[in-house]
Amino acid sequence: MLFSCVISSQNIFAQRLTATDTSEKSVRRYQNVINNNKQLVRFIEYCFTKRNIPKHMRNLAIIESGLDKSQVSSAGAAGVWQFMTGHANDYGLTESDRSDMYKSTKAVSNSLINLYNKYHNWVTVVAAYNCGGGNVNKAMQRAGSKNYTDFESFLPLETQNHVQKYLNACYATGELNSVLQDYYKTPVKQKETPNKQSVDIKKFKENTVKNQGKIDLMETTINGAYHLDTILKYLKIEKSQFLKWNPELERNLAQKGESILILPKNLMDMFTINKYRILTESLKK
């Protein structure tokens, strides 16, 4: 193997990513998990393809749980995707939903899209999924770089090992080159506004006030788990009126996995009160 993933000096030039276990035993182990769960794998790949997520991200479930929906970690993560309670709630999942393959896979699709829009490569997405975006951002700051190979040593050892297992799994499924091509396209310095909306929110608010009288508009951020028709149902407003306040929301949810939601105060209060119900119902669509 080229390296052992242990970095002793920050002066080492950014190491290259690769699989560290290409043994026949390792390859067979990952392939057996897939062959023993073909129906589940097909379902995951179908869901991912619909959302333009590469099929190799199915390997995240393999290293998370071995595709065992009854798996519960010592930290309390549950299901095939090993959702922690807080993470699950962010995407409208209940405790039991974490072990529901349909609901949890739909939720993880939204989560992965959000992470990819922030970090722009699937290797860093795997790291953030394991230890949280906060820890990844801190590691980037300490390393002074947004390249995984530069800030890897500042991540928890468990996360470093997790990413390595993912790379090994992708080698076993013949998809490592695809992962690396996606990673190395990432520029060394990325813009600080990955979630910037295409609409100038301040200007939009000003124009809305001018055109419709003085309206007390409020904003919040929602993720791709929300379904527009369900939001409209609970707010009891027409889609045309809603889109006057949120002209880019549908596109942002589909392409970026999240969007700013702008509503008058009375409707924002209604949205906040029914937020969990809207999420739960959205996941059923």
C-alpha cells in the first residue's frame, strides 16, 4: 500500500487518496454484502439515480451498517443509514422511521445533496456524514485548506478510518476511479458561498414591500425533505402567491437540497407550528 493514513507532519504535500486494502478477502467481503442484499441495493440505487446521486454512495450504507436495518450503534445511531436522533429529526424522521428503508433512504438523499452542495466532493461528504459538518469545518480552518487530503489529519481517527473504508468499498465495487475523478476536480480554494441563493433576498424583500404594501416578511431555511404541495396545504394559500415570495424555492430544493423560505409573519408562524407535520407528510409523497 502507498501509505498508512498516519500523518506526522503538516509539511507533507497533500497525499493522494487510494484504497489501502485491495486484498481478495476485502473485495469479497464487500461484494458479498451487496450480493446478499440485491433487492435493497437496487432500491437504494434507484432512489439515488432519481436525485442524481452516484450509485457508489450506496457503499456508505455498507460501511455504516452492512445494510442491516436493525443495526444500532453504541452511540444510538440506528438503521441502514445509522441516523442519530437529531439528524433524523432534521429530515422529518421519527425514531422508528430510522429503520424504515423507504423513509430513511429518501431522507439520506436530501442529507447527501445538502452536504455535496457544501463540500463539492463525495469523499468530504462521507467524512461530514460521519463526524458532522462542524468538525469538518474546524478541520478545514486548522489546515487552512478545503481539500480532504490536507485537513484529514485534523479529523477524528474514527472518521479517517470511515473514509478509508468507503474508498476500499469503492475499490471492491469497481467505482474508485469515479470517486477520485470527482474529488480531484475540486479546486484547492473554493468560494465561501456554496449555498448562495440566485435571488438577492434583501432586494427581493424591498421590491415585495413596494409592490404589495408593507408586509412583515420573515425567512428561514428548509431542506429538500419538504414538499411544496404539502407546505401550500398547511398554509392554505395559492401556489401563485407563494411563488411571488419564493420564486426560486422549487429549483433550489431540487438542485441544492435546501432553500431560503420567505413568508409574511402570520404564515411563518403557521409554518413553524406545523413544521413537523409538514415534514412527516412530505416524506410520504
